[in-house]
Amino acid sequence: MIILEIEDLHKSYDSNVPVLCGINLSVHRGEFVGIIGLSGSGKSTLLRCINRLVEPSSGHIRLPMGLITANGAGTLVDVVRLKQTELRRLRRKVGMIFQQFNIIKRLSVIDNVLSGGLGYQSALRSTLRSFTRDEKRKALINLNRVGLLDHAYRRADELSGGEQQRVAIARTLMQEPALILADEPVSSLDPKLSGVVLDILKQVCQEDGITALVSLHTLELTREYAARVVGLKNGQICFDGASDELTGPVVEAIYHNDL
Ligand code: ADP
Ligand code: MG
């Protein structure tokens, strides 16, 4: 089953310099896709177009209607055409994980996780309301899944970077996402902690049938974690294949800056 279908996606920011130039990409449910490319190649822009944190300039981004309505099932709808209410519903099913963790430092770990149930745009609102027993139970279950149950009532900023990113994963799980967009989730972490975080991310995705698009900054991690890899160069896909096809010339083509 297709969970994401991108067709001829273009994006230019205000300066009108093309940043994405005709992206075509299909992703099946449950895939864990690594996105690689030089800094500035368009990885973040691509990920952010998918939930319209960035507005595409043209093209189509289709996701199953079932993510928006209870009875829509697998029929694909174009995200680019969604109205605000539908977009909000869709965003609840699309989790986002950022390089800088984006957790609220002065809140406890569990309050950070609970805020995920509200969608990632309303983290601050969570400080203004109380949560039900069921919500708390779910938050503790998700903290247990990322191995941080013991830290539930600590202040978030007492945790290490790797632990904070695991909090961010638990928070995203509160949304019960169908798709997770992770934008360089381990670029701020050393290789060992990167492995721990990616192990956990991959495991929860497998367990819950979540599809993941994950931009990664090293080839070692990409080869280890992503069965399928999409290479971006100057806003175009220059490689889309199995990570064991990432041989010397392919890597050279992706990372060689010939501008
Ligand atoms: P990557 O994540 O691969 O480093 P980005 O998607 O962040 O690439 O950036 C691609 C290009 O788009 C870069 O040239 C960057 O300067 C530009 N860009 C990114 N975000 C914005 C923005 N908000 N406004 C203008 N230009 C942007
Ligand atoms: Mg980026």
C-alpha cells in the first residue's frame, strides 16, 4: 500500500532560486527511507513540504485519505489542496522529529510526552490543561518503549541529548502517527548515541507499522539503518535504491558538488 506519492514537486523560496526541482517519489507503508545529500540539497525542504510546514510551489503530495477521515481508507488525497482543518487532522497522523529535539526544557519528561497528544504545534498549550489518567498511562507506556520510564518525572533539560531525542520519539508516538518525518534526528549526537536513538526509532516504527523518512548525515548510519536510500542533489533525486547499492561512484555523484 502506497502511503506517500510525490509527483513533480517544485519549491522556490522568496528569492525564486529553485530548491526542489521536480521530485517524484513513492513510498510504501512500513518503509524506513534514508534521505541523504549535501547541506543545502533540499532535504529539510522536502520533508517539510510533506506536511506543509513549507508550502510547495507546485506539484502533488498524496497521502491516504484514511489519515484525515475515518472512512477514507487508502484513496490518496493531495496534501497541497487541503484546507486548514483537514491539514490539522493530517498533521496529527504525521509525526515530526527535529535535529534540536524541540522539547520544552523546563517541563518534566512526561509533560513533554503528553504534549505530543495535542499535535506538535501546540506543545505550549499542554502546560495550560490537565491530562486524563488514560493519557498519562499512554505517555508512560511510550516512555517505557524508548527506555526512559525511570526518568518520567525529571526535568527534560537534565537529560542528555540522546535521551532528549528519545523523549521526542515518545512524544511523537502519542500522536499514533502513520508517518514520521525525522529531519537529521541524530546530527547533534555522537555516533554511539546516534545508534541508540536510531535503533529505538526503527524498532517503534517496525512494531507499529509506521513509515519513516529520515534524513541522515553519515553514510555509515545510512547503510546501517536505511534499507532504501534517496539521494538529493541540487533539489533533484539523483539516487533512489537499496543502501547496498551505495558504492563509490554513486556516493561520489551524490556528494560531489559540481556547481
Ligand atoms: P538541507 O536540509 O539539505 O540542508 P534545505 O532544504 O535546508 O537543505 O535548504 C535547501 C536550500 O533552500 C538552501 O539553499 C537553503 O538556503 C534554502 N532555504 C531553506 N530554507 C529556506 C527559507 N526558509 N527561506 C529561504 N531559503 C531557504
Ligand atoms: Mg536540513
